[in-house]
Amino acid sequence: MTALTWIIVMSLAGGLISVLVAAGFSYAARPNWVPVLISYAIGALLGAAFLEVLPHAIEAAESPEHATITILAGILLFFILEKLVLWRHCHDEGCHGHGQDHAGHGHGHSHAGHDHGRSGLMILVGDTFHNFVDGVLIAAAFVESTPLGIVTAMAIIAHEIPQEVGDFLILLHSGYSRAKALAFNLLSSLATLLGGILAYFALSHVQALVPVFLGLAAASMIYVAVADLIPGLHKRTELRATMQQVLLIAAGIASVVLAHPLAEGALG
């Protein structure tokens, strides 16, 4: 197979495998588990942002300052994007009880859809940036050599699974049906293929944008976890609920930490 064929196959397979494994895990979870598992999603998001995406963004940027400026700008961008979604919702439906719903971020833990899809939308935007960069990385590795490309694609799939599980849970929590969540996640995963093909034909030009896309992906993960999801956890203040939340956040982070050596071990 040519390098381009490998890139297309592995980009498609990578996106499909990580999304379908994540969907399988999320489908197995009962609807009433989703609010509880949101703590895991927060851990998976923060783990992916700080342990995987951020280090790569800083490494790929001209300087650490360039990377952190992109992340800061990204957080502001996602804040503005969320405001626009809120404004549109207010315009379409009127904002009765506006202060209570939006000041509390509307993440009532059993009321799926109370955030009007905001955190779900943020996650899809950030995930699309991240998937595009994955495609660029897969292409760059295959241009170097086929074995390196296969190892890189496998490592990316392993890294993506815990984060995709987190994304899927957030979409369900945000009011998306399971079918819609799967469809949007699969659509977002096509950005891997786009990144791979573009990088193959214009690697030097596309690689210059990698630090920016990585910075924006990290910004979306941090923003959604800290601004949208964590405030919802504070509604349950009892000790048992707090301990459960802390353990699940730790489990989310641990799954990201374990994904890397597991992927490398499986490849020998």
C-alpha cells in the first residue's frame, strides 16, 4: 500500500475504533449513571488536556509563551461561543427563569438538556480540532515510514478512547440522544481523515498550524471541564457524593495516564 492509502485507512480506522469503543462503553451505562460518570468525563478531559495535548502544544510551538497565548485566546473564544449559543437560545425560546437557569449553568444532574447542548457543542468543536491534529500526526509518521505510522496511529487510538468516552458522556448529559451523540462523534472523527490527507499533500504548511489547533483543543477541554461541568458537581455537597466525585475524576485522569504505556506495550 502507498503512504497515502495507509494514511486514509488508519485515519478512518482510528476515528471509528475510538468512537465506537467509547460509544459501546457509554451505551452500557444506564441513563441514571450519566450524571455520576460526568466526574469521570471531567478527569478524562483534564487528563487529556494537561498530560497529552498541552505538552505537545508547547513542544510544537515556537515558544511556551506562544502556546499559552493560544490556550488563553482559546478559552476566551469558547466563552464567547457559549455566550452566542445562550443568546440564540434566549432569542428562540425566550429566557423565562433566565437568571436561575443560566447562573447555575443549568446542569441539573438529572435534567439532561438543561444546558441546551452548550457543553456538548463546545466539546464537538474542540474534539474536531484535536482529531484534525491526530490526522496530521498520522500522516507525518507514515511519510517517515510505514511501521512508525502504524505505531503512531495505534498510540493515538489508545489515547483517544478515554477522552472519547468522556466526550460521549458529556453529549448525553447535554441532552443529545445516544444516536445523535454517536452520529456527531463519528462526524467529528472525519476531521482525522481531513487532517491526514491535507498533511500528506501540504505537510509543511499544515504542520505550521498544528500548535494552534493543539492549543485550541486543550482550551476547549479545560473550558468545558472547569466552566461547564465542575459547577454542576458542587450541587451535591454531602461527603459521600464528594468522595465519589473525587475518585471518578481520579479514575478519568488515570485512564489517560494508563492509555500510553498500554498502547506501547501492545505494540511491543
